[in-house]
Amino acid sequence: SESAQTFPVRHPDGFSSHRPDNLVPAAPQPPRRSRDHNWKQLGTTECSTSCGKGSQFPIFRCVHRNTHEEVPESYCDSSMKPTPEE
């Protein structure tokens, strides 16, 4: 009978009234920021050498989604910033 009691926990109906209450306060903030501001590649670094094999990396900046105006990086979600690849 104990195992039968644990199975209903898996049903969404049993948790639908509890889980959203816990998730709602934390979830809206990052999506709001990412909706208004996004990371955008605004060029690349200079090549590290003028001849032969060198390195060059993309430059990502936080910009307003509609105006594409550069804004402070704190406006964007730092966990969503792309990793600059050589």
C-alpha cells in the first residue's frame, strides 16, 4: 500500500497547485530581461598576428532587443552570454 501511495505524486494534477506557486516568483525575472535585452555579436577582435596562424574572437555585447542600442551587461542574463570561440 505504501508504493501505491507514492504513484499519485507523479500525476501533474497532484502538484499543479503547488509547483507553480514555487516557480512563479523566480521565473518571470530572467525572461523579462532576456525579452528586452539580448546578447549580440558586434564584430570580432583583431587577429593576434598579421601573418600566419593567429587568433580572433567574436565580441558579444548586451543590446536592447528592438533598438539594438548597446546597454550595460547587467541588463542581459549573464548565463545566456555566448562563449567566444576562436
